[in-house]
Amino acid sequence: MFLITLLLLFLFFIAGQAYWLYRFRAQLRERREKLGARRRELEEEAEVISVKANLLEKEIGDYFLFYDLAKRLAALTNRRNLFDAFIGEIRYLGEAEWIEPPAPAQDDVYELKLGKNSSETLWIKTKAKKIVDYIPRLSELLGICVEKINLYEKLQQLAIYDFLTEVYNRRYFDLRFGEEFERAKNFNLNMSFLMIDVDDFKKINDTYGHLVGDAVLKETAALIKESVREIDFLARVGGEEFAAVLLDTDKGGAIVVGDRICVKIAGKLIKAFDEKLRVTVSVGIASFPQNTLYSDMLMETADKALYKAKREGKNRVGYF
């Protein structure tokens, strides 16, 4: 009986150990499965992170590529130089060339629009996949550079032109006059200087108003510009005063030009809003080297000649 009891206790002990071993193995198996599932999740996450890292690396590479390209092109202020530099900079991405304009239905030719609101277009011919993939960004970058150059040219124009009359302004005239005088002096050339003043302009402003006066000035400037050559230099130097530098022109030639200006303006019926006016100008002439050998004296002599024309009745040319 004792042996049977002992045997039963032993069997019970063995069964208990087997049960706990089974539970332990089941727990291990469950834990292994969980760890396996977690490993698969981590592998998937690692793959996603790797893809994102590759994309981020490419984006960073693209960023530095376009940053460097933009930096190189930013200093250019000439359109032709910009286009040549642009195509040169991207050639290391692959073979590329400008096509202006492209042949109809030409293969491997892509459009580059020069600005969002611009109708201008250039075409680039390439088979390089990297360039083709970058076409939208390249087009945007080139458009921005062209817009910058357009703004620069407008600023340059505003810096040297009179806004109202669209001839050169006083600031640019002072610079250009000095350069042209030195050129005439160094190469022993003739040069004539004309001071042109609209007669009784204050009366026009007082009678018809400043808007009509501005229209008269604009039309007067256009008529003077038509009366001189393209190589000559015309500027607005005061309210109703204009100055013209006639290159390679002696006093006799300057008098002919001055007379032509007076006749042309006096014979023109100027339409300013609802008004129709006839205006005249007086012209003072001084020439290098006939009148003086000094630039400041040339301007002063022309100014005195202008007042001489005014004293003698206006609508005429004065000279010494």
C-alpha cells in the first residue's frame, strides 16, 4: 500500500512537471511567435525608413543641385549669357542643347517656359533621363532668372530715363555729357550742345493745368527726338528744359538742327486731352571747339545763347 501511494505521488509529480514543461514550452513558442512578428514589423519599418531615407537623400541632392545652379546664375544680368550659362551648367547631368525654335514634332525636345505669366518659351533637346525628370524645376528656375533680368532692365531704364518724356534724365545726362566731351577732346572731334526751352510754359500750366502741361512736354520731347539723329543724345534737364548733345557736329550743323527743331515744333498742333495747342521753343547753341575748350563753359555758353534767343523774340536759335 505504501509503495502504491509512493508510486502515485511520483506519477503525480511527473505529470505536474510535464504539465509545467508543456506550459513553459507553449509560452516560449508564443513569445517566439511574437518576437518573430515584431521582427517582421521592424523589418518592414526599416524598409520604409530606407525608402524614405533614399528619397530624402535624393531631395537633399536635388536641393543642393538647384541651390548651386541658382547661385551661379543669380549674378547674370544678360539674357543671352544666362541661357548659355544655364545650358552649360546642366550639361554634366547629360547631353543637352538649345533648340530655337524646335522642328515640328521633334523627338527629345522639351519646353521651358520663361516665367509663370510669360508667353516666352525655349526648348531643350536631350535624352538624359535626369534632365527630363528635372524639366519642371529647371523651367521654374530659368523663368525666375529671366524675370529677375527683366526687373533689372526695368530698374536700369528707370535709373536713366525721365518717366514722363521717355528721354534720358538729368542724372544720366551729366554722366554721358562728360564722357562725350572727353571723347571729342581726346580725338579732336566737333561736338555741339543745345539747350532747348519751351516758350511760355508757365502760362500753359496756369491756363490749362499741369496735365495738359505734361502732355505738351511729352509731345515736345518726341518732336525733338525726331529732329536729331539716333547717335545724338537727348535728355530732360529741368522742368521744361531739354539738352541735346550732337556728336561730330560743328556750329553750322548745330544751327541747322536747331532751326529744324523750332520749325517742327511750331508747325505741330499738339492735342492734349480736350485742348489743341501750338507751342514754340527757343534753342541756345554752343560748339566745341569753336566756342570753348571746356565742358562747363560749353554748357554756360549754350545757356547764355538760349537767353539771347528768348530776348530776341523766342521761337528761334541763339548762338555766339
